[in-house]
Amino acid sequence: MLLPHVRIVLVGTSHPGNIGAAARAMKNMGLTSLHLADPQAPFPSPEASARASGADDVLERASVHRGLGEALAGCGYALGLSARLRSLPWPVVEPREAAVRALQKAQAAPVALVFGREKSGLSNDELARCQALVHIPANPDYSSLNLAMAVQIMTYELRLASRESLPESTAREDFPPATLEDMEHFYNHLESAMVGAGFLNPDNPRHLMRRLRRLYNRAQPDQNELSILRGILSALAPDAWPPRGRESGGPAR
Amino acid sequence: MLLPHVRIVLVGTSHPGNIGAAARAMKNMGLTSLHLADPQAPFPSPEASARASGADDVLERASVHRGLGEALAGCGYALGLSARLRSLPWPVVEPREAAVRALQKAQAAPVALVFGREKSGLSNDELARCQALVHIPANPDYSSLNLAMAVQIMTYELRLASRESLPESTAREDFPPATLEDMEHFYNHLESAMVGAGFLNPDNPRHLMRRLRRLYNRAQPDQNELSILRGILSALAPDAWPPRGRESGGPAR
């Protein structure tokens, strides 16, 4: 697991609540290494601990540094978060690409993600210590994210990148799908019930059965769901099955 | 732009700060429609406004509802955030896929992303109103994200998805999707018919309604299909609607 080799560096943070919220966001995504450079808020602080919720361990192991250089000690690569376009063009990546790159680099040496001050971000000198900048896509009319939110987005992308492959869906299936024959029995049952109730005129079906087939085929009922549907029909229209004038269960239409 | 057609619904929120932080996260990503169902915190509140930072306009236009059903009024599709695995398997997607799907559905009618209570999430009945659940990948040992952080991740994915060109919906749609209110009327009608026929014991429902919800939510009937289903019920069980002991058409369960 490479996530422990990615360091979150917060520079000049003013609000202790943001430090706590960042710790929680990190732990939620499996990161543990928090470094504070020149925090403007007292640290440790009760407010940080309160916002950290169950992530006190991340806070307790956080280290406090004088200056960004000290916080980057031991790292082989740094990415700086920046909301603003800089006068000096610098490589800029989005969070998704930044996460992949950070994990690639973390195979060799620890990597730092550097987050600036709440009001003013990172200075140009601080940005220049980073190999690339990360720009989080945002509403151009209101683009400044809360500090801990930016940490959450980056750590979320790191977690996704740390997985080999994304599963299509995690839905568990508890029953096998209904067979097509069973679906035919159901359609016959349904048609018979509708004819019996006078809802469907067998001489003028007006696409009704086709519409119902499209609906239920889209749903692809499993075997249990299909028995429920059959049970409902039997309860509501006890005389509908087997259909009159046709052999029981025979395929039709 | 489809983002304004995606509604953020917060159910039973306890902490006003989370409402404010969610509003800021929304505006950062270009969303504007905030709906609060049964907020446990006083609203409006100074704490919410403080955390909203410059997103007061989102807070000011937020609407407060009694119950999730009211908050979903007008929507055609709902996704529920859930950290837990549920006793009844329900389709589960990750945020990235959920965002693409939400924007596809938002082309036809407003879409809701539903976030539960800070401590206990969404109830099973609330989840059963959603077509699919969203699971945010997280550290299995510490998986519960702060509410506003979950809103931030989802709105971030929505913004990314809104930049991509959306695949055309594959099915030809000749009728607009049934609204979620109409689906509730149908479920009430179906339940009433099943109770009337002795198929469903109202004192021992055994997940039956939830299973049926899962089935029909998967099918996502259009308005025409839903009228056919209602017509079948009326024909088979003429006494089932309006349900006895309940006002006609009122949302329930």
C-alpha cells in the first residue's frame, strides 16, 4: 500500500478546525502522514481534536515544522495545490492525474501534497518548491475551496488511484435471474388476468403486452421477484391461471 | 448546463455547520439546489451561514421539507448515499459512475442526491425510495466521512462529469419518466391491492414492499407504463384505491 508514503503538508493554517477536518479526511481515505509547516493556529488544540472525530491518532503523530523546506525533508516529489493561475507558467495537473503521478513517485520516495493558507494559498516561492501544481476544477465564479475539502478531494483521488481496478458494481445478487421460460409464463398469466378483468381486449391489444414486456424485461426480475409477481397475480385474479382455452404453461405470442 | 438540475437533499442534519459547509461545497462545484428534509438543527442559523462562507445565496434559496418524499417532489431519479451494506441488496455504484448517471437522468427531470444523518445515515425506508445507492470508497477501518465532505466528493465528481460529453441514452424514450411522486402513488396502490387480496399481511410485510420497490425502481417505468400498471391494479382490485384509512394520494412509508 503506497498511501502511507504520501504526506499531507499544510502550510500556515489559521483555523485549527481545518487541521482536524483534514486529519479526518486523510484517515477516511487511508492516509496517515500529516505535516504542519508554520501553523498559525495553536497546535495541538481542542478544536482540531473535535473536528478530527476519530482521527486523533493522525493528529497525535502530526509533526510541526518551521518552514516548508523542513516539512518536505525526505520527500522525492511535491505537488502544490493552487487555485490561482500564476504569472510564471508551471506544469499544472488535475487531481486525478496528480494522484496517479503521486503514487508512481511514492514507489521511490515519500511524496508531499502541499496545501497553502486559507486566505492566500501558497506563495510563489513555496509553489516553486513543487514539481507541479494541482488545480481542482471548480466554479470559476466561486473557486476557493475550504482547505479540508481540498484535502478530501485529493485523498479521495489517491485512494481511487491506489486500487488496481475499479469494480463495475458492488451489488450483491441474492437470487439467480428468472429464466426466459418463467418470464413467458408470467406474461401469459398477466395477460390472462388482464383479459379476465376486462382491462385487455384480446381482439384489440394495442401494443399493451409489448409495452409490459419492455418494462419487465428492462427490470430483469430474479426468480424470487418473479414468484412474488406471480403470487400477486394469483391472489388478485384467482381464476386467471391456467388460462382458459389454452394448455397450461404453453408458450404463446 | 445540467448541474443546476441536480438537487442535494440533506435528511435530518444535526449540525448547522454541516449545512453551511455543504452549501459552500455545492457552490464551489456549480450546484445551487439545496433541500433540507427534517433538519434537526435550527435553520437558518448563524453557524450555517458562517461555514457557508460566500455561499449564502445557496443557503437563502434552500428549501425545508417535512419528510424525504416532499424533498423529492418533481424529481425523476434519486441516488442515496450509504456507507453500510444493507440487508436487502440494492444496486450500488461508486461516485464517478453515479455522477455520470445523474447527469444522464437530469436531461429528463431533476435528479436528487440524498445524504442521511450524521450518526445514522438514511433509514432503510429512505434508501428504498432511491433507484441506486452510492458508496464512497474509504478506509474500511474508518469509513464514515463527514457529511459535507461526502457532498464535496459527489459535487466534485458531478463537475468533472459535466465536462464530458454524455453518451446518448440508448433506449428510445417516447414518454417522460414517471415522477417519484407517481411512483409512490403506485406503490401505495399496489400495497393496498395486495393487502386487500390477503397477499400481504400489513403486520408482517417481510421486505415484500421493499423487494417490489427494488424491482420497479430498476425498471424505471415511464409515465405511460405507470398508467398501464395503475390501470391493471384498478381493473384487478377495484376497491384498492383510494386506500382505506388513508387520504387519497398521500405519500406513505
